[in-house]
Amino acid sequence: MNTSKFFENLKRYLAVLVFFTAINLITSPNNLWVVWPALGMGIALLKDMLDLTTSKRCG
């Protein structure tokens, strides 16, 4: 994975989370379910970041 692909994924992650947060706060502000998609997507983003640092270290 290259750096531009990682930052593209990061921008997509942030945009989706802003959208999900808006939906969550409009529909059910007392129940913050947006945390669960944020964690799942965050794990995938963390994997991308680790792949990026590993590929830079190896070559």
C-alpha cells in the first residue's frame, strides 16, 4: 500500500464517520451506536497504517 492510498482511505473513513454521526445524533441522540462502526472501520484503518509502515521498513 502506498501513502496516497492510505490518506484516501483516511479521508473516506472521516467522511463516513461524520455522516454516521449526523444520522446517529438526529435519529437517536441518547444511544450512541456510531461508536461501533467507528471501531470496526478504525481497526481496518489501523491495519492499513501498519501495512504502510511495514512496507516502508522492508523496502
